[in-house]
Amino acid sequence: MRSLRVRFALLLGGTALIALLAATGVLWSIRLTENVIERTLAAQHRLELLAELSGRLAQYGFAAIDSVGNPDAPPEALSVTRDRVDQALNHVDDAIGSGMATSANLEDRIQYVARTRPLANVRAARAMLDRQVTLVRRETDPDLRKTAMQGALNAFGAMTGPPLSLLIEAERRSMTAGSEAARTLSQRLTAAALAATVLALAFVGVLYRSVTRPTLARIEEIRRAAGAVGSGALGTRLSVETRDELGLLVANFNRMAARLARREGRLAADRAALEDTVEARTADLRAANERLEMVDRSRRRFFADVSHELRTPLTVILGECDLAQRSAERAAGRMVDYGPVFTTIRKRAQRLKRRVEDLLRVARSESGQIELDRRAVSAVEVLTDAVDSAGSEAARRRVELVLEPGDHDIEIAADPEWLRQVVESLIDNALRHATGLTRITVSLSEHDTPQGRRAWVTIDDDGPGFPAGGDGLFERFRREARSGEAGFGIGLALARWVVERHDGAISLGKAEHGGGARVVIDLPSLDDGVAPESYGAGHERIGAA
């Protein structure tokens, strides 16, 4: 058999045939059993009718004696018993005729003929007794009537007794034969069932050995091979023994395993190449990081060296300006007054010194340590210094820089230089990175919040505003992509760190008028009841973020 379909069709067909034969055998057994039971029940029914007929005949005899012995008795009693006898005879006749007259079995028809003759004799005896009773009732002599009636009854008994006994014995023999037939049928059916069971088991065994077991064995072999391939044994192969559906499945399995083996080989080669590439790129990245660290260390040294180198001569210049200014004041009558000149020199030198101090702070913040000198200061003073420092750059770029100090000054606890540098850096960022800028507004206001009274420093401009996701600008080393200038300042990351060290917060948003950029610095106000004495004049060294 080349196809599994044929095998499974044979298996199903054999199973269906066994089921059909079993059903046929069951139905045939049920039919035979019903026939035997029906014959036995029919014989029992006829026997009961014969017993009833015997009783009716006895009642008829007593009624006949009563009618003869009592001339005054009503004739209806004899007529009623006679009708009952006739009715019982009809019942027996119907039972015998319905069970045997129409039967296809020759033995049943012979039995029917054998039973009708005794029944006819009983009918004749009943008719003869009826005529004799009529004749006896006409006799007037009591002795003769009694003698005649006794003779009639003896004749009636002689004519009905043997036929009834014959019929009863025949029905008894029929019941006994039915019981024997049922017992024989049960034995035959038991033997047939055992034989059918043995044949069915043998047939199922043949089907299992020829169809089911070989198929299951091949399927199990394929399952083990699939498990081996799944465990990584890609060299597993199966032998193609047949050309049926399982043979095609085995061939496809072998092709799949071969393709997986080839693909695994290519994957291993690609993995090795990828690992080599990753290793090479990692080495390049490590070298690049080392170069960046070297550049960063050089940049930090540059800031520190430049700050140190510029700070010392500037200190000397400022000292000399002070001496020259005092000398000019003492010789005011004999020389030109150089006071305004020296004042300008000092102002410019002070601004340069402040710038150098800013550079030094940035350099120190890069090293990870920042010194904060927090004390009670005027917020308007800090903002004025920041605006003055950025004023020249704003004028050069033709940008209007405006300070709006608010209704009253606000006292805050802060390091004035760091806070000034933060505000100046935010102004510088706006000047350098906002295209089309015409106005920058620095304002100061005070607000009541659930955290207490707060001082808000707001820097607004009329530029294009911050890009989407502007909060990412607070990340270290983050620069806006459209910026084309190398800005100078502490950067937003350091600005936020400084503000947070002042117990404040910094946020980016959109200006109320013009849609430009807005930066808000939220700081606690000393007007809220915080004692300025709690912030000493000493320095606080805090690790930078």
C-alpha cells in the first residue's frame, strides 16, 4: 500500500464492517429471542384461555343441573352460562387461529389443525348437552328426569374432558418447547458472540500490525529526529523507506534540516564577522573617548591657566589705578584731573576681572566642586549688574535690553556672583542663539505660593522660542542644532544646578507676547520670614551635578 489514505481507509472500513456485523448479529439475536418469547407467551395465553374455558364448561353443567332440578328456575341463567361458554370457545379459537393459522411455519399449521378438532368436539358436546337439557325438562317424572340428566352430564363430560386435556397438554408442551428453544438460543448466541469477539480481535490485531503500528513507529521516528534538530543536532537525517505521505514528509524534513545546517553555518560566519566588527568599533570608540578625555582635560587646564594668568596682572592694574587716582587727587591744583579716566579704566578692568572670575568659576565647576557664598542680597542689585554686564553685547547686536525691577525690591538668600552669572548667561544665550531678536526683557516679581512667598526672575525675548522638547536643553553638553556660534557662559545644565542649590527652580516656556522664549527662575524670598542671619558669609563647597 503506497498511500496512507488507503491504509486509513482500510482501517476505517474494517472498523465499520465490524460494527455493522456486530449490529446485524445483535438485531438477529433480538429477533430470534422475540420469536421464542412470543411463541412461549402465546402458548401461555392459550393455556389460560383453556383453563377459563374449562371453568365455563363446569359452570354450564351446574346451570344445566339447576335448571332441570328446579323447574321454576328462570331459563335466563342457563342461557347466560351458555353464552359465556360460547364466548370462551371463541376466544380460544381466535388465540389458536391468530398464532398458528397464518404462520409460515409448517409445524405451526399442523399444530393448528390438531387443535381445531378437539375444539370442535367441545362445541359439539356443548350443543348436544343443550338439546338434552331441553328434552329432559319436558319429562314429568322426577326420577326419569334425574336419570336422564345424569346420563346427559356423563356424556357431556366424556365428550369435553379428553379434548380439553389434549389441548392443555399440547399448550404445556409448547411452553416447554419454548423454554428449551430459549435455552438453546441463548447457548448458540453466546457461542456466536464469543466467536465474533475472537474474529473481531483477530481482525483488529491484523489491522494494527499492518497499518497502525508501522505508521506510529515512523511518526515517533520523525518526532525524535525533530527533537534532535531542535536541540542543535542539525546533521540528523531520516531514511526515506516508502513513497507515501510519510515518505514525502521525511524527504521534506531532510531538506529542511539541510537548509537549517547551511543557514547555521552562514549565521556562525556572520556572527564571527559581527564580533570582529564590534571589537574593532569598540577599540575605535575607546580610542575616541580617550582623545575626548584628553581634549577635555586640555580645555579644563586652559580655563584654569588663562584664569590664573589673567587674574594676577589685572589685580596689579587695579592697584596701580587706585594709586594713580589718589595721586591725581592730591595734585589736583598743579595737574590735569585724570579721575574720570582712571574711573573708566577701573570700571573696564573690573568688568574684565569679573569675566575672568566667571571663567574661573566655570573651570571649577568642570572639576566637580563649586563654592557658594550665600547671604542676604538685593535681587534688583543682582539683576542690574547682570544687565549692565550684557548691555554692551546687546547694543552691539542692536537688541533692546530692558530691566523691569517691579514695584519693590526683593531680598533673597543667594551667592550674588553665581546668581548674576546665571542671569547673564541666560541673556547671552538669547543674544547668540535667537535669530531675528529685537528685545530682551528681564523682570522681577513676587508671588504667593503654597510653598510661601517666591521671587520670580523672568527673561523674555521676541525670538523664535525654544524648539519642541526644550526640556532636553538642560542636559549636559546639549546644544541647539541651529546655533552657529560658540557661546560663552555656564550653560543651562549648570544654571539649573546653581538655581536648585539656592532652593529654587528654573523652567523654559513661551513668552506671553510675541511667542518668543521665556526662562523663569523661581527663588524663595526672605520676606517670607526666613532670617538672613541663617545664611552666613562663609563659603560652602558642594559637589556640582
